[in-house]
Amino acid sequence: MASSQENLFDDIYQVVRLIPVGRVTSYGAIAQYLGTKAGARMVGWAMNACHSMPDVPAHRVVNRNGVLSGKHHFGGNVMQERLEAEGVKVENDKIIDFNKHFWNPSTELL
């Protein structure tokens, strides 16, 4: 029997898989969409746990200010390189034109 945390992680991964190429979202936006009381921190833990899952584009999840706060979990500049390969410009570990690239699951997934 799976724990509730495992089920929540699966729900988080399902949302992350829906983030379109060239778009990003925040830990908090995912938590809000899922209505999880654990909040953004739980989404962060899920992102940290999925680096061996190639079908979960964790590089598209950033903090509420567009900062690549999880970049150290990717090693080197992998997170930035993946975003830039999708057309998202990053400078000093922060997404340029964050609002233009922001994908809000609460409004996009109706």
C-alpha cells in the first residue's frame, strides 16, 4: 500500500509532466493547484526525489520569483541549459521575463 506522500508525489509529477516546453511554474503554484496543505516545500521535496525519472521535467519548476532554486540538484548548469534549450533565457540563475514564461496550472488546467 502506497503512503499518502507517495500518492502526493505522483500527483505532483502528473502536473509537472503537463508543463509545456518553454514554460515554467513554481512550487507554490503546483501546491495551490493540488490543494495540498503541505505546500510548496512538499513540491520541492518531490522535485528533489525525481531526478532519476526522465519523464518528469523538474527543470521547469522554479521558485515564485523565477529563481532556479533547485539547480544544485541537477549538477553544474544542467537546469539552466535545459531551460535555454527550450527558449527560456536565464541570467544569474533567474528567468528573464518570468511572467511571460509562467504557466499556472490553476488557470491552464480547467
